[in-house]
Amino acid sequence: MKKLLLTGFEPFLEFPINPTTEIATSLHGEVIDDYQIIGEVLSVDFNQSGKQLINLIQKHDPDAVVSLGLAGGRNCITPERIAINCNDGPVDNKGHKPNGERIFADGPDAYFSTLPIYEMIETLTNNGFPAKISNTAGTYLCNNVMYHGLHYFSENAMDRPSGFIHIPASHDLAVKKNMPSWSQRDLIEAIKLSITCL
Ligand code: PCA
């Protein structure tokens, strides 16, 4: 059976809950279509998160990588189109705040997602889940991790789908920090549906 590395993140900044943590842990070990899910949770740390992703890829040799992050304030599921070679603030969970440095000095300016993002939008919306492509993953850890995965597969000439999906807040989070939110159950269902597009 094929393997899919599904990553979430720990809480960060003003968000005391990160709904991606529970998605990654609750889907760990499940089988979705052809894929056995390896769910892992990454730190929010400019010096560690990317290395953690690469270590997990080297350890598990997954056939595909889908990373998830919270985009507090967005109201729908947003597969990201592009990762850029830039680290910028705000401060991470270790107190580090970058200022626009490149992630890899000799890396290309950007990579396009190799996930089937158009099929994901179509499948999600056909199933009643609002979704649209996002043209920026920002310059924080989500962009950083997406860039690391795509750079690794590119440098190693490995043709494996890899990319990032930002999700809205869960209701649990929204009752603490008022913002657009979905039920955790719908968030999980939407990620499962997205994985069926691979
Ligand atoms: N979202 C942040 C980092 C961790 C997360 O879940 C981001 O959008 O960069």
C-alpha cells in the first residue's frame, strides 16, 4: 500500500488550539483510498520545522506529502498554489523572528504545489465544502514547510505529489478567538476528500 505523510502544526501565536494537530493525529493509521496515512505534528520553529519534515520524509519514504496549517480568518479550505523562498515574521514559538531571508540561499525563488489542487477544489465544492485555491501561503512556517518538501523532492529528482492546504479555525478555537470557523468533523472530512484526489 502507498504511504501519505500528513502533517499538522502545534498551536502558535495568539491561537491556543491548532485544528491541524487533531486532524493529523486522528487520521494517523487510517487508510484513505490507496494511501495509509502517517500523521505527524510539526513544531512552529523556523530552525526546526523544515528539518522535521525532511526527517519524516527520509524515515517513512512516503509516496505523497500533504501538510496542513491553520489560516485563522479564512473561511474555506485553501490548497496553496505556491511556496516562496522567503522567511519572514511574525515571531515563532522559540522567539525567533526572521526578516525576509531566503530559506535556501541557492534555492529557486518559488515552487508550485505538485498536489492536484484543481481537482481538490472541484471535489470539495461538489461535496458541499467551500474551497478555493490560495495564491499565497505567506512567509511564515506553513510556507517554509511547503517549500522544504518541494525543494527536497526537486533536488532528489523524486516525482511525488507534495504541497500544502490551509484550513479555517475550528469552532473550539473560534469560541476562544472570534473568527470564521468550521466544525472539526467537517475539517477532517474535507481533508479526507482532498486526499482522495491524489
Ligand atoms: N499556520 C501557520 C504556521 C502554523 C500554522 O498552523 C502559517 O500559516 O504559517
